[in-house]
Amino acid sequence: MPESLTRAIRWDTVVGALLIVLLLFSFSFVDGFGNSLNLSFLIGNTLPIALIALPMTLLVVAGEIDLSVASTAGLSGAVMGKLWNDGMTIETIIPICLLLGVVCGLINGLLVTRLGLPSLAVTIGTLAAYRGIAQIVLGSDAVTDFPTQYLDFASGRLGGTFLPQAFLPFLVLLAIAVVLLHATPFGRSLFAIGANVEAARFAGIRVRRQKLILFTVTGLMASLTGVFWALHYASARYDNATGLELSVVAAVLLGGIDFDGGKGTLGGAVAGVFLLGALQNVMSLVNVSAQSQIVVTGVLLVVSVLGPRVARQVAVSRAAARST
């Protein structure tokens, strides 16, 4: 098979093509999809997934995963609501929430890197722990009276366009993540760690430190997402972002990031995020139930794991056939 054709059918390229096809179909045949209000809702509702997907992509490339991100976001939102009720200013609350996310990520990272525990098991445990703490902090209350200027920023649009105001900061974070993963020694070290952790150690890469940094940054971004979620939906509750980790992992893996680590592109992950977000938006517009949408997300998660593996197996089989 020609090299150019091989590149053209890479999994992340396929996901990008599917996103374009879905958008074209939706603009043409789904009532209400193309109006500016719906497009703004689509992007705004997808941003929480996209924000966490940035560090999650780097983490999965390095061969790890964090399933506690939604609970960290919920805890951040609960603390935000509690401190606001206690009379603290929002300018003081947000840095505290971000620091809390750093602590949550650091706990995950230390358990994985210093005690040698598997990240899947560790973050399932902290998923439950952080959500429980959030419920203790805020109870069943819902805090909604945040300052108008912050609510407007989180849910408002740029001028007369359909783009949310929060989309611009996301683009800045995306650019930083792309450069970090694909154009720096740090990013290359993550691919090396994910491909073969022992070889990475022998090559002089400080594996534990790199992974600790990733878990900490993931916690920071999860807490930022929790703050954005509370302001975007004008409600801080302990159960904010429940189930968000499934969407994040499904989108990242759908974008071609190998669950075993060492392979993938951030562009593919972002395409997966917005493919999933657009699909959920379309299903809502055609009145597909929330339960059915969860089923579709689960199926996509399975397909996203199987798809690249099948594609690699086909490529290996073709290579073996050519060599005989």
C-alpha cells in the first residue's frame, strides 16, 4: 500500500472525516442544528469534555488514565458553592478551587508513581472518594447566585457569532497542549514512556516525575472544568459533571489515542471530542432519550478501543503478506 494512502487512512484521519460527514449531514437534514443558538449550545456543552481531554490525552499517551476527573470537577464546584455561600469573593474562590484540583491530581499521581499502584484502580477509588467529599461539603444544596459577569462569560457568545466566549481560552490551551505533546522533548518522552516504560527509564527519562506532572495537571484541568461547569450552567452542586469521565475517555480513545499508550495525536483526540459532542447534540435534537445516548457513548467507547487495534492487525497482516 502506498505510504500516502497509509497516512490518509490513519484512524485519527478517519475520525476527522467522520466529523465532517456528520456536520454536513446535520446541517442538511436535522432541523434546528444549524441555527446559531444550537451551535453555541453544542460547543458550550462540549467544552467541559474538551478541557479535560487535553491533559487526559497526554496521560493516556504515557500509558496511564484518570477516571476521577469528573469527581474532581464536582468537588471543585461543590467547594466553589460552599465558599460563595460563606461570603468569600469569587476572585478568591477560583484560585482555591484550582489549588484543590492540583491536590487531587497530586494524590492520584503519588499513589501511582510512588506506591506503584495501577492508575485504573487508584482513580476508580478516588472517583468515589472525591464525589463523597463533595456531597459532604455542599450536601444537596444548589448554589446559583454567582456574579453576573462570570455567568455571562461562561455562557455568553462572542459578539453576534455562535462561538462561546470561553472557546477562545480553550483554543489557547489547545495550542499549548499541541506544542507540548508534538514539538517538545517532554512530549516525545511521553510517547517513549507509553511505548516501553523500561526502555524509557534506561534512556534516562524520569518516568515517575513525568507521570506525576501529568496527574497533577489533569487534576488542575478537572477543577477548572468544575468551575466552568458551575458558571456555564449557573448551578454548583455536588453531583455536577457526573458521568463526564465516560465521555472524556470515549472521546479520547475514539480520536485514536491507544489505550496501551505510545500512540495518537492531539488533533485526533479533539476530533473525537467534537464528533462525540455533535453526535450527542444531534441525538437530542431528534429526541433520542438520555439513556439511549449513554448506550451510544458506551458502544463508541468499545469501537474506539477495537477500531485502531483491528486497523493495526490488518496493517501487520498486509505487511506479512508482502514479505512472503
